[in-house]
Amino acid sequence: DTEVTQTPKHLVMGMTNKKSLKCEQHMGHRAMYWYKQKAKKPPELMFVYSYEKLSINESVPSRFSPECPNSSLLNLHLHALQPEDSALYLCATRDPRTNEKLFFGSGTQLSVL
Amino acid sequence: AQTVTQSQPEMSVQEAETVTLSCTYDTSESDYYLFWYKQPPSRQMILVIRQEAYKQQNATENRFSVNFQKAAKSFSLKISDSQLGDAAMYFCASLANAGGTSYGKLTFGQGTILTVHP
């Protein structure tokens, strides 16, 4: 199984809502990433978890709250988002023991109204 | 710190022809990896080709090959016999283990939109 599964694929939320994005993998990869991508722009790194510990936070606003409850699961909790947060959110994983590529999920397209 | 620069916002090619996408990079790490990713309209990020910086030999994957010039910090992608399915946004990216840590930090260029004409 070489898949990174992201749910939901699409999400529409109001600015007062609380929602969560989910990312799951069963490749045993212990490095997991959240990227944000606007249309026709490159992905921008948000967070990196290494062995279930938050290792990088790229100065992301606190309305985004990551969580890595176990080695297979990565969540991104969303609260009080702004319309400019509308974007594609990509999860990626990597095996830090090898110098392999990042495996990407298909993303969650988020719209904030 | 890593930076990746793609100077061609858009490129076009005729089906069956060859096209080259340019990329330059800069990194303070001695051990790093370079990638070309393809992102079609589905927005799935697909790995096209990968190059380890310590290898002098240029990577090749079927119709895709790279010209890796380490001293010049250049990493271009050549697509031979272009097909309609090659139409996508192409990102050049570099990955280095940040500050001796075990995880890698992948940094993308701005991307090049490739159009393939029948």
C-alpha cells in the first residue's frame, strides 16, 4: 500500500465553523507534512511531524492546529478561518530512514465562505 | 536554507516534439535531492524524476531525463516525444534534511505550465 489518503476531498465551511482534515498512511513513514497550495502557485510548507512530534511550524496562524495522534494519522484542525485560507491542502509522507521522495495525497480542496 | 527558481512561467510544445524546462537552485546543505513533480488538472502531485546530488550521472525515466549541472546549480528537465497527457504544471523541487535532522524539507519552485499542442 503506497497510498496517502486524505479526507474529505472537498470541504466548504463558514468562518465560524470548526472542521478537521484527515490524512492516513500505512507505509510506516515517520515524517508527515501539511502543505497549503493556492491555484497556479507552488505548495507552501505549513507543518512537519517527525516521529509524531511537531518539528517544523512555518509561522502558521493559530487557527490551524495540527495533530499527529499516531504514526499512521495526521490531522489538521481548522477554526475561525478566513476566506483567504481557501486553498488545496496537501498531506505528504516520507520515510526518514531512506532518502526517498515525498508521497503526496490527492488533497482537500477547502473553501471558506 | 533552500531556494528553487523556475524562470519559465509557461511553455508549449507540439505533440511528439522535445521540450526542456529550466530550474536553478541554491542550498547550504551538502547532501540534498532534486525532483521534478508534475501536477495535472486533477491536482495530484506526481513524481516525474529524482536525482541524488552526489550522483554525477543524470537520471532518466523513459521519455524524461534531466541535465544536472551541480557546479552551476542547474537542474533542467527534458521531455522527449511529448504526449497530450504531459500537459500539466511542472514543479522543480529540492529536498535536504534540515540542520542534520532526519526529516526532509521539500522546497518548490514557482512552477512551469506546460501546454502540449496536437
